[in-house]
Amino acid sequence: MKKKKIIRVVTSDVSYGLLTGQLKFLNQYYDVIGVSSPGEKAIKAGQSEDVRVVGIEMQRQISIIKDCIALYRLYKFFKKEKPYIVHSITPKAGLLSMIASYLAKVPNRIHTFTGLIFPTREGVFQKLLIKTDQLLCKCATRIYPEGQGVLKDLKKYKITKKPLKIIANGNINGIDINYFDTTLYSEKEKEELRKELSISSLDLVYVFVGRLVKDKGINELISAFKRITHEYENVKLILVGSYEKELDPVFPETEMEINDNPNIISVGWQNDVRPYFAISDILTFPSYREGFPNVVLQAGAMGVPCIVTDINGSNEIISEGKNGMIIPVKNTDILYNTMQKFIKEPMLKETLAMNARKIICNNYERQFVWDSLLEEYKQL
């Protein structure tokens, strides 16, 4: 019997990383095709997931002419392939693919909101973003918020009247608890990495994983850590990620501090973040907005407690005083005080770390998320 066809759409080929293993799992039951902007990571995703991947250029930023071209190409592709389901994640892919699949009369048009931009914007730009998300939802047949916070904002801003459902406990892909496991790294391996990064066994190590941009709270993090280094010895901050200077640059003084502070270790983009979690004590993740952050799940699975801001997703994964600490958004002073707390109270890290992995394993295990998604598809 011929398998029904599913097309999964993401804006950038980098976003295939959010779906690691999922497309290959679904391909056992459906004929799965991936669509994204072309790139090296799209080719690698096709190979690792064992699915066909098609490149259609989509811009993350607003570009009327390029967006119209992408919309037309998506429409033509959907008309040709005649899929049973088109399922998108990420904002631009969602808008374009939901409109295109509606015009192409695809029977099941699904979008997962992994995060909302408009709650952190103001004025005309916020209104424009709300209108585009409302249009997206009108064209979709089913809407899945990634977590409770996203669901509440979709209702609060009246984005859609359609039913909203969270799959599993939130997060689009769950976490591979066998892959993100600190016991995979020996003491010798960890010591070698510490030596390579000039980290002493006496150092308390904070880590940040993600894009080095304003929206991730990098300005506040660097400002807080600068104060920490002025008052305490034996502290280090590892930054794992790359800048996006065109889309969301950090302050010039922030970048200067990253370059000049010997206690800040910037290692750039890394395909495998696990070694850096393995040698770290606390994840600092002061982001302004998220859907359901993979980084916090990954840190928890590696037994690393987290300092997160009180935003969607982060405040669902972290329970205050159990597996981490929750602080207000854009508050450098409270971030500094919370980071300092781990220095003043050495046992705090140990207490939170004891619960970190257990909470993730009990609620966000990857196979559970995949099975829940498959069940949704079967019910269509």
C-alpha cells in the first residue's frame, strides 16, 4: 500500500536540527519530504533522516518580493506533490506554507507555533506580526502551540478561534535522554577540555548555549558576569553560539567585553554542545522570548541546573528551587544576584542538579513526543 505523503517545512536549513530523528521516525509510516531554504545542513539532514529534502529559498526577515517568489514556488511544489499533510514550524515557513497549501487545496495544513515574536514588539510592527499570524491560522486546519505559554498568548491576542492543542507536554521533538547524558564523558575527557579552555578544577563554570543576540539576553548576561569577575575569582563563562550581527546585534560594548574578558570563553557554533554542558555547573539563559527552548531541556538532561527568565517554555521546564531559578526578563541586577547566589551557596548547585535530569526524563523523553505526534497524524 502506497504511503501517504507528508511535507515538513522549516524556514532555514539550520532548523532541521530542531527535528533530529523525527523525520526518519515518521518516514516509517509516511512518505516524508523536508522543505527549507537550500544549504549544507539541508543536504546533511536529508542524508541523516533518510528523507527527500527540497530547497526553496525563504527569508527570515520581511522581503515582499522574495516572499512572493517563495510563496509561488511552494504553491507549485504542493500542487505537484499533492501531499496529505503540510506541517510547518518557524514563523516565515508557517506563513508562506500555510497560504500556499491552502491555495493548493492540501487537505491537512498544520502549523506548530514554536515561539511568538509579537508579544515582545510594540506599535505598528506588533500589529503587522499579529495580522500575519492571524492569516496563517486562517489558512491552517490545525494549530499546535509548543507549550502552555504560547497557547495563552495565542488566546490573549486573539490570533485564532480554532481549537489549540499541545502535543505531549510541549516541545516539538522532546529530548534524547540517552544522547544527552553526562555519564558518556569520562573525567579524563572533561579534564582535557577544561585544560584546552584554560578552566581550572576550582572554577565555577557558567554556560550559555544559543545565538549571541540581543533577544537571548546576551547584553544582560555579559554585564552581570562582568560584575561577577570584578568581585570573585575562579569563575568562567562559556559562550556556545555565533553572532547574528545583521538581524539582532548585541551592543558594541558587549562584544568588546566578550573579546577582552579572559574569563569569558567564546567557542562559536558547535555541532555537539554536550561536552560544554559536561564541564559546566550552571546554564544561564536570560532570553526575552522562547517557544519551548531545547537548550534548557538539553542542560537538564545533562544534569545542569538552569537560570532562566520568566518566559514561555523556560518557566514550564524549570521549577523554581527544584531544577533551577527563574528571574525577570531584562533585569541585569537580579541576574547578577542569582549568579552570585551559586558562588555564595555552593550546595545550591548540587541540590538543583540532583533533580535536573530526573524532571526532564519524566516529562520530555523523545520517543514519547514522537509517538504522540504520530497519533495526531493518524487521527486526521
